[in-house]
Amino acid sequence: MSRAEPRPSRRAFIGASGAVAATGLTAGCESPAVRQDRPPSPTPTPRVSPTGRHQAGVTLPRTAQPNLLAVVADVGDGVAVGPLLAELGEAVRTLTAGTDPRLLGLPPGDLTVTIGVGPRLVRGAGPALPGAADLPRFSRERIAPRSRGGDLLLQICAGDPLLLPVVAAALLGQAGDRIRERWRQSGRRGPDVRVAEDVSAPRNLLGFVDGIVGPHTTAEQRRHLWLAGPAPVAGGTIAVVRRMELDLQGFAALSVAEQEAVLGRRRAGSAPLSGGTAASDPDLGAKTPDGRYLIPADAHVRRAHPGVVGVGLMLRRSYSTDGPTPGLLFISFQNDLRTFTKTLAHMDGSDALLRYTTTTAGATFLILPGFDRQRPLGAGLFRRPAT
């Protein structure tokens, strides 16, 4: 210490030390005041039961988790599908319960795993069963052979993104060399926007709310979503999974009015261009005084409208994706594959939205009915090796 810097007195040192201690900054201790000001620990995320009449991850939880990982795989020739599915179901049960050491100490929170089987396996169980039909080819597809179809879908959703690869590794490890992964895709959902009482949906990368129309009530889901029979598939549903790249630059170059004309809805409030609220059914006959449709002839809500296409409702649980090209992992659930195929065939003609999409992967799966300890996953459907 130089002479220009006088040595502090003992009283000054004690006073400074007391001030530091009063602020709770001394190493290894805190003042009671700081502990009282600390925010309370977050409430644990409610667990979602994996068992029941339906698998979780379709309508449960009611608000879809913000993070998803979809893994599509093939099952080896000669593999006994029934035991494989039973093992995967038991692994799902222990993983979601938090009792599986393969979680590596992570709390499961709202983790859900939804398992589906592809058309090849379904045809092996019964060629006339729902889910036995392959997904047709459509325009604006650039799908490599390995990204088309598949035997097994693992849809993993959670609030904690760290869970996704950990759970996928546990399930793939459980299956071992009986399956071979084809492709995987992670995705995220933004916060839901309330569009009606008990109905909410997130915005997608285009800035519009995605999933407003769908079977939201129990009666609608019974009619349009869940399979009623035959017994081995009752309580299941049919999933369509399509990974799409979006031309965000091209879409963003449009004016807001032009973007709204592509979708047929207002971007801000999500109401149809024909008026009303986000929950209002589009009035496809409404015209301007000079005779133009308020909802353009090629608008997405017109081309995909169930009443126009003549099909039922589909429940969408889609996630936005990033990567070299941002996009959308489109996921829909319906009890008849034709709900999707007829809708997309009608869109293929002149839907303005398709100009900004390119599909790079696609498959359909029978989402198996729910399970429990007495009735393993896939029970009653697979009794012999797939051929």
C-alpha cells in the first residue's frame, strides 16, 4: 500500500464488513431478508397418465406441451410385434411415472409418449383394418424414399425439452435391433391463443393461429376422432405426419392483406374475412358490393373447409420446426384417413397456401388404443410376427 492510500481504521473495516453482511453478499451465508424476497419454487408440472381408453398425447393434456420429438422407425422382418409393443408400453408407463433410471434423474413432468404403427404392420394384422391404407402421393412433395412411410411412430411431448432425446434413447434402447430409425424431427409450439370458450390454438411460423377448426367437444371427438371398432382398434385414431418446409421469405414479402387473402383469415384476431370472431364459421358465400368473394376462391379456409370437401373434422397438433429451412411438422388425427386425403386432394387444385410449402417427409399411422397393466399396448391386434 502506497503512502497516498492511508490504511483504513479498524472501525471503518468493521463497518464495511457489516454493510456487506447486511446485504447478504458474504461468501457462504445469506441474510433472512434475501431468503424472504426469493421467489417461491415453481409448482411441479402435473403428470399426465399414460393409461386409459386412449393414449395420451392426442387430446391430453388439453393444451399441448411446447416441445415435441417425432421418431419414425421400421420394424425388422420376422420381429414379433406384439411383445415389442407390450415392452414399449411398459417403458412408457415407467418413464412417465418417473421410476425409470433411464430418465437420468430428470423429472417427467407432463411427459407423454404416443405410439402408432404403420400400414405394413396393420395389414399383417388384418388387411381390412383401419390404418391399413398407405398415404397417397401429392403435389409439392420432395420426399426421399427413407422419409416416406414407416412402421412405427414415437411421438414424445413434454414441457422440458431435455426429456425428448433422453426418452427417445430409452425407447430405442428398449427396442434394440428389432427396429431401425428412419428419421426424426423436433418441434416447438408457441403459447396458445384463446379463440373460443375452451378452445385455444398456437400461432405458426406464418403468424397465423393454427388449428382453430377441429373436433373440440367430447361429442365431436367421438364422431370424428376416435375409432369405434372393430374391437382391436377401438379407442385408437389415425395419424397423418408430414414435415413441410415453409417459404417464409416469400410469404413475408406479401402485404398483410395479401397474407390474409392466402389464409382467408385476419392475422391479428384470426376471424374469417367474411366477419365475426375467430370461432365463427367462414361464410363462404359472402361477397363485396361489386360481387367479389370476401374469402377468395383459392384461400386456404375455403379449399380446406370440411363442408366444401365433404369430410369430417381433423384434430391438428402441429409443431413449428427450425433447421436449414424453417417449417411445420403437420400432425393430424382423425378416425378416417379419407378426411385428410380428400382434403389435401381438394387443396392440391388451387390452395394459395400450398405455394409456400414443400413436403419433405410423410407417413400415416394407426395410433393404438389405450393400455394399462392388464391390457398391454397393442393387445388383441398383433398375435403373430409381421410379414
